[in-house]
Amino acid sequence: MITRDEAYKLVTENVKNDKLVKHMLAVEAIMRALARRFGEDEDLWGLVGLLHDIDYELTKDNFSMHGLKSAEMLKDYLPEEALDAIRAHNEMTGYKCESKLAYALKAADQISGLIIATALVMPSKKLAEVKVKSVKRKFKQKDFARRVRRDKIMLCEKIGLSLDEFIEISLKALQEISDKLGL
């Protein structure tokens, strides 16, 4: 399996958009926190979060390939369960979530966007100011962060977490890397 340093090097070689790199770091942090919560392999789950969008810039004009191209690029670096989770995070690939890892990735991908959007409307624009109740309030506002799929966030229930627990774990994970995210 690829090391975290090798994975980050792959990210920086393949992803030029700084916001996308920060998104991938955010999903990595959430996935690591979820792995700790469930007693799963933190390195594997973190790598899945970090690498899940490695093909985004390559597939943006043919989005049905997003996830498939990533899995192809990563086939020598990650086990099949990880590749399946990456394929399944984009419904357009035809792959379905069949593991806790896959459901976690799909939910983490979306909650990261909601939490960061919430931070950006705070007076300080800092994650330290964000509270679980703020995120939950924004979750209920359908006109806020419209591209965030609330139904995907609710997949947290498929891995045994309530929405509140999932927000709390995710928010704490992002607050711990706020310096890397510039928030």
C-alpha cells in the first residue's frame, strides 16, 4: 500500500486547483476520524479520503469517468475495497456502496463541503467558530451550499452514526487541520 507521503505527492502532481487539494485534505481528516471511531485502518481510510478526487481535473469534462479513472490510477497502490469506495463515491460510475468504507467516503465528501461553507459565513471565517448546531442549522437550509447533497450526508446512518455524531466527528477533524485548510 502507498504511504501517506507518496499519496500526497500523487495529489500534488495530478491536482493543480488549491481548493480541490484542500477539499481532499478535509475528506482525509474526516475519514481518519471515522476510522478511529470505528476501529478501522486509519491509514487506509485516510488514503481513500485523500485520493478520492485525484482524477477530478482529468474527468471534469466526462464526469461519468470520475472515480473510475482514479481507481485505474491507484490500482497498484490501494486494495480493491478502497478502489471500490472511490468508484462508488460518484453515482455516475454505476458502482454502489457496499462497505462501511464506501458509505463513509460518500458522506464525508459532502459533509466537508457543508462544514467549510458554514465556516466561510462566520464573522471570522474560521472553523474554530463553527459549532455543531450551526452546521445542523445550515444543513436544514436547502438554499445554503446548494451543491452539498444532504441525502449523501445522511448516509452516516448507514455506518451507525446519527447526524449530530457525524457532524461532531467531522467538525472536530476539520478543526484539527484548520491551519492546512486556511480556515
